[in-house]
Amino acid sequence: MLRLPDKVGAVGVILMVLILGMVETTWALGEVHTSAVTVAQLVEAENSVTHALQEYVKKEETRLGTIKQYIRSWQGGLVDYVHNPINSFHLLRRVTKEYHAVQESLHDTFAEAVLANLRVLRESVQLPVEADLNGAAYALVRLQHIYNLSIDDLIDGHIRNKKAIQMLSADDCLRMAQQSFNNLEFELSEKWYQKVVELLMAEQPLTHHVHLMIDKLVKQKEHRVMLRTLVTQMAKDSDDTVLDQFSGLGIPTSFQKQIYEDHDQEYVQLEKLDHLYSGLCRGDVTQPPEAYAGLKCGYAYSHDYRRLMPFKVELRWADPIIVVYHDVLSEAEISTVKHIASPRLETTMVHSFTTHQMQKSLARVGKTAWVQRGDDTTVDRILQRIEDMTGLTTDTSEDFHVLNYGIGGHYDAHVDFFDLQNKSLDKAPHLGDRLATMLFYLNDVEAGGSTVFPTLAVEVPARQGSALFWFNLERNGKGDYRTMHAACPVLLGEKWIANLWLHEFGQEFRWPCTLDPKD
């Protein structure tokens, strides 16, 4: 639950009620669309359901064929069944023999059997609910915004060079419009509403029912324009103590820019962040050649056995240090980690920097599982490898944080460290802040899904078996906000990663700190 400040005023309370009422999916995130694993399980179950229904249809066709054949074979008043002995014989055979088969066909035992079978199949998998459908709709809108996809292409089912199995209907587009509005993407919502009206106007013949629908949509659109104006103005009139309550909820940047359009510094920061994040995800933002001066690739050696198997290391940024290790996980190791994590996956929670609460959020759409030391020898071996790669101890690290992203899965820009001036946020037993992050990519992502550092304009694509490493803290122990990063939405395919956060404690002689405020 959100915690209201003691004095936020009537405007603040009304604003929170309005926004929380609109951002309905924030508090009702579905459990299926957020993870490719659960979607895959649903596909497998639906395959079984379809197969069972096909078998039922075959049996039904046979059953109905028997009945139809009995009907077709009856000549009625066209044949003399009374006075012709052969015809009389056929009639008697028909009634004594063939009608028995018809009676058997009229007892629909197949339906009961298939219903029982379907019930078992449905109970074996998590079924989607309305929130999943809404979440999937908004995920398409998110992809539209980040990757500059046209509405017409989405309606036709085109994403890059991939074609969907069918087009989006006017009802589907209406859902896009509604979910865009509910999640404060007002401009995109208006475009989707307009497209719905266009599709309905193009229907032939243009029936009275369609006319009524168009009138209703036009009135609904006008009402939502007024609501948009009201919510935006109330947000502008609210102070920071109210707006901070929405931290971490995934409020879109487009709405935030409207709130701060009269505040030059905040607006410029938001505009720059939005431009860099979207541009990096699309591949439109690249570094000038001089930015790569000093960056290099090479082999890194640790213990003696690494003389034979050195790590392949790519320095992606020098200050702060951002390094990519290539080919550090085998397919077998990846398979083991996924196997352990899959049954433990749950909807991801995020930490609010202002309320310090863990909550479901549209800022991060995916499912999470924790994999611990001792779960498997493979896990222990990977932890040892991290020590060899970094020179840091994993004894005080958190457990492996395995994530699976589903439809349009992403994570908004954030930092990994905490504000440990508030000691209640410290992990027990007190292990200090998150010194560094090691992020393993467990699969290749077909399109999208890169990790980006907007303030540095660095983009790292997801490549199976590679690992991304950076320090979250400066040498003096303060958080380095230059390490703010984000996970671009998955455009095509799915994404698996495994994070390990290495904490300060235990690193005193491995990564010494300093009191120099400039270090």
C-alpha cells in the first residue's frame, strides 16, 4: 500500500485516487503475460486442449454420420414398405439393427469424457485473466512507443520481418486505446481511439449498430480528454511529497514530461533520459569515435588454471568500469540454472526509492526466482567463477536473482544500490550496500532486450553465455548515479538473465575503500 504523508492536501488525495484508479494494471498485474515461461506453458496446455477437441470432433463426426445416414436411408412415402416383402425386410432390418446404432449415437458420452479431460488440462496450467489481456495490450503499446512501431503495422501484425497469425480487430484496437489511457500514455491513446473510429467507418455495410458504437467512442474520447486535462493539471499543482508516492510505479516518461514542462531543469533531464533510453534501445544513439579511445578487448588471467582458459573480456566503459565477459557460461550450466529457477518464478517486485516498499510495478514486467548457493554444484561453480573474474568474494552476495521477461518485458531506468544512510534498508546480517553487479545473459534475444546505460550512452546486447559487470559504488562508498541502467523491452523472443549483487562487506582487502570524496 502507498503511504500518504501526514499532510498532502485534498488535491494530493484526489490525484492519487484518480491516477491509481486509472493505472489499474499496476495493482492487478496478470501472472501469465509477464513471463515467457508461463506463456510457453499455456501454449503447451492449449496444444493438448486442441488435440483433445480434435479427437472429440472426429468422434462427433462419426456419431453424427451414423444419424445422418439413418435419416438419408429412409424413403418414407416414396417406397411401399407394406406390400413389397423385400422392402418390408429392409424396414425390419433398419428398425431392429440400424436403429440400435442410432440410439447408441444419441448417448453423447464423448462430451462428458472430453470435458473431464479438458478440466484436467486447464487445472495443470495457470490460466490468463483479464489483467493478463490488458497487460499484453499495454505491452504492445510500450513496444510501439520505444521502437517507433506504426499503428498500421501493428494492426497488420508486422513487427520487423515477422508476421503475426492474424490482424488486430477494432475491438483489439479499442483495448489498446483504453490501456494506453489507463496507463497515462494519453497521446498514444488518442491515436488508437482515432484508428478504432477509422476501422469502424470502413466497415461495409455501415449498420445502425456501428453508428451507435462510433458515437459512443467519440463521446468517450471527449470525456477522456477532459479527464486527461484534470489529472495533468492536478499533478502539476501537487508538491514533491505527493508525486514521490508514485516512485517506482512505472509512470510513463511522457506523462512525467507534461508534469514538469514548466520546470526547465527537470524537463530537460526527463527529455534527455527518454531520448537516450529509447534511442539506445532502437540503436539510433551511438558514441562518437573519440568515446572509444582506451576501450579494448583482451584476455584476463586469474588463477593458474586460467592460463589455459583465460576470460575473454571487453571493456565497454572506463569510468565507471563496465565490462563484458564473453562465453563464461556453458549451455549445460545455463540449462541447469533455468531448470532450478523455472518452478520458482513469481511476479517481480521492485523497491521504491521514496517509500522504501517492495511492490508490483509496470516499471518492471517479468518474473523472478532466487537460486541459492548449494542448490546445485553448478551454482557453486558459477559463484567461484565470479570470484575468479572479479577478485571479489561472493560470501556476502545476495542469492542469484534469475529473471524471465515475457510480452514486452522490460525494466525502467534505475540504479542497483540503496540509500544506506537509512540503515533499515541494510540487508541482514548487515552486509553493506551493493558494491557491484554481475549480470549473466542466459539466452540470445531475437530483437530488443538490450541493457542500456542512458547517461553514458552505452548499449549491451543480450548474448547467451556472456556476462555484464560494473561497480555501483564509488571508492568512497557513495552510489554512482552514472551507473543508472535499464532493460529495453523484449521486441521479439524472450529474455533470461541472472543477476548477482556483490555487497561491500568482505571486500575490505579485495576492493579497498577511500575517504577521498572525489574518488
